[in-house]
Amino acid sequence: MTLENSASPKSSWWSIVGKYFKQDFLPILTDLRLAIALLLIIALFSVSGTVIEQGQSPAFYQANYPEHPALFGFLSWKVIQVVGLDHVYRTWWFLSLLILFGTSLTACTFTRQLPALKTARRWKYYEEPRQFQKLALSAELDTGSLDSLGEILRKHRYKLFQEKDNILYARKGIVGRIGPIIVHIGIVSILLGGIWGAMTGFMAQEMVPSGDTFQVKNIIDAGPFAATNVTKDWSVRVNRFWIDYTPSGGIDQFYSDMSVLNNQGKEVDHKQIFVNQPLRYHGVTFYQTDWGIAAVRVKINNSPIFQLPMAPLDTKGKGRIWGTWIPTKPDLSAGVSLLARDLQGMVLIYDSTGQLVDTVRAGMSTKVNGVTLKILDVVGSTGLQIKSDPGIPIVYTGFAVLMAGVVMSYFSHSQFWALQKGDRLYVGGKTNRAQVAFEREVLEILDQLSLQPKIEQTETIST
């Protein structure tokens, strides 16, 4: 009877793949040099994402990063948009770097850190004097006992293990072996939080006149799984926007008094925001970033109050100014232009020939083209940057875990062996860090035994 190989081609193929992964690919993936290289590349592109403005319009990059001359000789608006430097943190290649780096750390944890921890948790008793010769520090004493030595080791926070009357093992600082694993978990958590935020977060910009209610609509950057309709069940009202000016006329600070409203129009949250003091609601953050002039409220003779929108004018980089045109005759055959630079209430009035007619403040009236024009108010608008990043809690948790792991890593894993044989007491120990401090501790332990032994160092201790 002939026995045939029962292994299928499919199982043989998987066996070959598994062997290649274990012998060839896994050592490369867990190589420290690869992890350092990936970390440097991620840091480099993260810096570029901080220096280069993110999520702006194509016109912005064309104006600020021209082709001639290109920044550094190569960085132009075309390069930025082709490579994706205008939205670095959402590009496929940046997310791939994060995934590869996280995979490398995870593989290193399972192939190196966990086995090292498992090894540290195992020990064996030294039952022969010659075994102490391979330790960093060892001594042969003619006095002392294991009982007294055990009490001293307990005072030094060692955990004792003893099965026979004449042998002893003690250790402390096993948490130091856990620290690197916790560090890896923290870093991977940060990477996962960054990836999750890039895939599900969004950024929007809104310019909202004082007194208006809005929902987030103007999305300028969003991940493929972003819930951009996150505000559909609630809205935000800008109750008032105002600017504090310095005595010299410069802007000191600008403020927005904002209310969050539910579908029934009832206020569910309220906050006065300014720069670096945003409003946060249901994972969406509203930052105060800009301002503008939305409209001017006027009255002509005894007419009703008109609110005329004002638009920004092109000043060729010579400051910000807003303007509008108001008719002074019913057939629109004549009118005047109103210009304003800020929200201090000063309005400049120009006729159709471009001549300055008058300068008035809010609440004042003037005669133009045979009518009385009264400026009631200049209405400001608040510029809001709106962000949603569901990955932030994961990132913050990862940082906390990372810091805890760093602290844990500073603990030394110290081990101590002792053997009582006849009237001789053999002691020795080793540690994975802080060799000099451990040597001093061993000397202190021997001093507490009221002994003056000659310590034999079986190998050189590096400091």
C-alpha cells in the first residue's frame, strides 16, 4: 500500500509564506534601525504639515508658493498639491507610514519585549558555589545566615523566593521590564488616535455676522469617514461679536458671545470665546480666528432701517477695508459709497466721482445728495475655525500611557542569589541598569550583616 503526501498545495503555499515571514520579513520589521528611520520620516513630514498651511484653497497656495521662484528651488504650489502637503495628515502615504511604524512596534513587543519579560519572571536557584562566579558581583563570606540576609533584603524591597533552607533568590524592579512594553502600547495608541482622527475628523471655516444662527456647512478638509453632518441636530447663534482696541487703535482682542441651540431653538450651552479659549460641544470645537465687517445699518430720511452687506475690497496688501454702495434716489441714478476699516464705528462716505464727502461715526447723520443719511451701526462678523477630531481622546490616553511607561522603565530589575554551604555563605547579584548604584546597594547589604568581606568582581562593571 502506497502512502501519498496528504499535504495540499494550498497548505504548502501557506507554509512557505509563513516561513518567509518569520525568517526574512519579521527580522526586518522588528529592526531598531527601521523604527528609527520611520520615526524620523514621520517627524519630518509632521514638521512640514506644521510649516505649510493646511486645508487652504488652491488660490492660496498659488499666491504663496509660486513656481518662479520656487521655495528652496523646488517647493511650489504644484508640488504641494501633487504630493499632498496641503493635507499631510490625511494622505495615504503618511497614514501608511504610521501603520508601518505601529506594526513594527507591535511586532517588536511580541518578539522581543514580551519574551524578555517572560525570561525575567523565570529564575533558577544557584546550588553550587561556582555558579556565583558568572555574576557581576559575588562574595564568599565566613559568617552570616540566610535568615538575617533575607530580613535585610526585605527592607530593601526585594521579593524573596526560597524552597530549601540553604538557597535563596530575591528580585525587585520587575516593573522595569514591563515599562518598555507600556511605552510601545502608548506609542501605538497615539498612532491609532492620529489615524482615527485623520479618517473621521473634519475642519471647517465660517464667517458669521453678529446675531446670526448657523450650522457647520463650509467643510474645507475632511476624512473619508468624517461625520460632516454632526451639527444637524443643533445649531450655533453668534449673539454678539465685538473687538477691544488699544489706545493707539490696534486690536487688543476679539470676542464672540455664542449659544448652542437644539432643534427647538432652546439654548443648551453658552460661552464667550476669544483666541485660545474655544467653545467645545459634542466633540466639535469652535475657535476664534478671524473677524470682518458684515454689514452697515443705515436710515435715509424717515425710511425704515436698511442693513446693507459690506464686502472686502482689494487693497493690494495695504490693509483691510470693506465697502458698499447705497442709492440716494429711488431710480438708483445716484448714490454714495460707504467704506469702513474697523468696528470702531467710523464710516467714510464717497460720492460717485470718488471724492470724500464726509466722515461719520455710528449714530451720526450727514447730508448727501439732498437726503439725510444716518449711520446706525457697523455690524461685525466673527471668523470661526471649526474642528472635529474623534481621535484626540485616544491620543491623550496614549500620551498618559507613554509617560507611565517611561517612568516605569527607569526602575532597575535587580536579582540576588545566596547559598549557605557549611559555614560559608555565597552571595551575588546582577542588574540590568544603574550598575554603580547596585554595587553600592550590595555593599550596604553586606555592611548590615556586620561583615567586612572582600568582594570579588567577576566581570568589569561599566559606568
